[in-house]
Amino acid sequence: MPPAHQHTPHHGSSHGHHQEHGVGDSGQAEILDLDAEVLAEHIASVTGWLPLKSEPRQIVDLGCGTGAGTFALLERFPEAHVTAVDASAGHLQLLREKACACGVSDRVRTVQADLDTNHWPDFGTPDLVWASASMHHMAHPDRTLHSVHELLAPGGLFAVVELDGFPRFLPADAPEDRPGLEDRAHAATDSFHAEHVPHRGADWGPMLSAAGFTVEDERIITVNIEGSRSEAIGRYAYGSLQRIRGVAAPALSPEDLTALDELLDTDSPNSILRRDDLAVRTERTVWAARRT
């Protein structure tokens, strides 16, 4: 499948994103905002690729976070209204503030809800449901998929955007004294994620089919953005590695932990914020599934 020119999740939702890396709501919101800024072209390419039969008028963004998907969808579909759903009141407040600042508050409704419950609030009857980096956080994904199937209008589309893992930022030979540090830090979080987010990296195609959807298309999105394209990439890398450190620290060698802390020391000449060799490298997969 050809790579798109850009998405999710964002790792972009909060139901979606439990506090799996020991960062509070405000720190998580900053990461979601940076994710949206850095990956804006990718998100736009996904919304443009969706195999829609007609332009949707009612959209639900499940696990909307601070609104990366919501605002991309509003821009792509200028006649649409979006119901943005998240478990975090703080994220929804930020989303409403952005909607006001962009002059689209009349096209956005926010709903605070835990999507793992048996009974969802009334989200209307959408033509399109969007879930970016949120499905892998569900405790009962099969039940959630059935709920989305019931929610959608007949013929409506469900777009699931999922990530293989956190992006990589450093070259393989960095830092000089501990090359490969970033990969080891990610590996040190594997057991945590296997326990707390076991569906990350799952193949959602068979699960969507089992829930009654017809999977019409699947696309792998390769992201490789050079750091020179955006100064936000340094802040994105810093925030992401901070989150990883909170989980990885107990499993890292003392030498690796020291090197990681030096990267995260904003006063150090070796701070990740001072590097000019960063890039954002990751993959996302999109499934387009129809309620037939």
C-alpha cells in the first residue's frame, strides 16, 4: 500500500490515553497538541483518503483528545458537525477553547464519556465515526466495536487509525556515548504495555469483520519528517522521551538512564532540544470499515 503523506494518535486521545507514562493531564495535552502540529499533513491525507460515498454531515470523534482529528475533519468536511468524545474534561475544555478561537464552535459538540461502559450517551446517528489512537486503550474492544456498529447510520463509515508505537526521533548511532539508547528505552516499556495496553499494534481488520463491519480498505502510513521542517519536533521528542522515561527507568541500565537524563536535561549542551539531527519516524495503519 502506498504511504500517505501524513497522519495518529496522534497518539491522540485520552480515552484513548490512560496515564500510562506517569504524566498528568496537562503534560499529556501538550504531547497531543505537538503530535497534531507535527503530523498535521498526515492527518489531512487520511481524511482525504477515506472511501466515503457522500460527504458526511454528522461525525463522531471517539477519544478525541485535544482535537487533532476533530479539527482535521471540520476542515475536510466544511458542512459537517462533529461530536467530540473523550474521558478527560480538561482535554475537552481545551478543544472547546480552540473551536472558539477558530470560529467553529457552532459545529462542535463535546461529550465527556467513558467508552468502556456498557451504555453510551446519545451521540446521534453519525455518517462517519473516527477513532485515532483510541481503540487500543479499550478494555473490551469487541464490545466497543459492536457499539460503534450500532451507532453508525446504515452505510456509514468507521475509520480506525492506530499506531505501532511511540515515534522514534534519534539517529541509530545516538547519543554518541550510548548508541541505540532510544530503542533500548522503548524495549524497556514492552512488558508494561503488554499488561496495560495489550491491543496496541493489533490487527483490527478481523475484529471489525467480527463486529459486523465490511472492511473496505486498509492503509499503512509511513511517517518520516526531518527535524528541520518544524521546531516543534524537538519539543515533541522531549515530551515523548519524558513519558517513556517514567516507565522505562526501572528496566534501564544505570548508564542508559544517565544518558537519557542528560538528553532530558534542558540545561545540558547534549539536551535533545539542542540536537539538529532529529526526525519523526513511525507508522500508522488506517482501516476503513462500513456498516453495510
